[in-house]
Amino acid sequence: MIDLSNIDKNVPMLESKGLCKYFGGLKAVENVDMKIMPGDIFGIIGPNGAGKTTFFNMCTGMYTPTKGNVYLMGEDVTGFSPERVARKRMARTFQNLQLFKFMSVLDNVKIGCHISTKTGMWDAIFHTKRYKEDEEYVIYKSEEVLKAIGLYQYRDTMAGNLAYGMQRKVEIARALALEPYILLLDEPAAGMNPQEKEALMDFIKMLNDGGYTIAVIEHDMKFVMNSCNRILVLNFGEKICEGTPDQVKSDRKVHEAYFGKGIIAGEAVKVHG
């Protein structure tokens, strides 16, 4: 559970206004407005090439927008570096697993604590008091994260030896070590079997119950409809719909852009409260 006492629940946790990204003559994202409120599980969907990851990359500082602005808890963070964004309490995972597979689960999560430490090069070389204090803190913090999300029993397991679905959870645990208010997940269910997807869905809802606001890019329509309370739909870089799962399922433009490719909206039943 994270402390939300300093959060104004009437201010969007993450907001974009007129966000655009151009690569030469290609308009990857064009004039996208979005609001993610505290406590949301917010889905971002759309066909391949719709601009979803590019949009995420602008929100997290990986890309600088061509036009428009990004606001985190009301603060304009447009053009901030990824590290500076992370210090503002926003964390993300990536479409492809970014784990160190030959390191333990604990060591992978410890890496996520680096923003909270003060150790410099000389401290690390000479094992100063600051280095030892930071190392004790990082181990404590990482173990607390693993206990909170039910992964503590795997702390000494080499990350690459875990099942794929468990590796995804370790990657999310590392992001949680940054102590974020909002967590952005880029296609977390990619490559998972149905049982792993179901477990991940429950895991995301558990994190949300613990106070985390979550944004998810995902291709699996059933996964999004069963997880998210609000959804943004992109197509060719433009926003075509934003609303509840029921609103998205009944939107004509969404059917033309997405459901027309064989995805049947009626398969999904909204269970998120």
C-alpha cells in the first residue's frame, strides 16, 4: 500500500494536451488529449502502428513531443528526461522484457532502487559508510516490495529460470521499487498463455487496490476490457475514442478500426468495479 495522503484526487495523475510526435513526414501521434485520474486502471489500445508506444514514450520522457504537453499530478513535465520523470514518481515497463536474466530476482529489483541512493563512484570502490547504508536500505526496500506482491520466495532465484509470466511480475516489481504513484505497462500480457494472463490481470488489480494508478498498453482486447475502468483508443496516431469499456465496445469508429479485424467485443465482460 502506498501513501496517497499528498495526492489531490481531483487532479489527473497523468494528462496529455494536444500531444504530437512527428518523424519527418510521418505523424506518429497527432493531437492526443488524455486524462488518467488517481485510482484508474487505464487502457490504451489500437491496431499495430497506431502510435501507442510512441505516446507512452513521450509521457515517460523517452521522446520529446513535437507539440503539446504532458502533466504529471498537475506539473508540466514535457521534455523531462526519463530519470527526472522517474523521480517525479512515474515508472514503466517495456514491451520486451528488460530483466538481467543471469542475476537473482532480488538483484533485479535492487536496481530499481538506484534513484533513492546517494552512493558515488568512490563510495562504491572504498565501501564507505554511505555505501554500506545504501546497500542495507536497497536490500530492505527490495525485500519489502517482493513480500508485498508475493514474490519473496523467489528472491534468490535466477530471473531467467522463472516462467515467462513470473518474469513479467519481477519486471513490474523492479518498477515498483521506484515507489511510483503511477505505473505504465507496455504490453505486459504479450506472449502469455491464458492462465498467465488471468494471473497477471489479478496481479494488476491487486496493485491497483494497493493504491497504484496503472496505465496499460495491450493488444488483448479481452484482457483490457476485463481489467480497465477507462480506455483510450488510438488509430493512425489519432484518438478516436475515450471512455468506459461499454462506451468503447459500442463506438462505431472503434469497430471500424479494431473490431473489424476479427476481434469480437462481445467476448469481453467488464468485471472491474
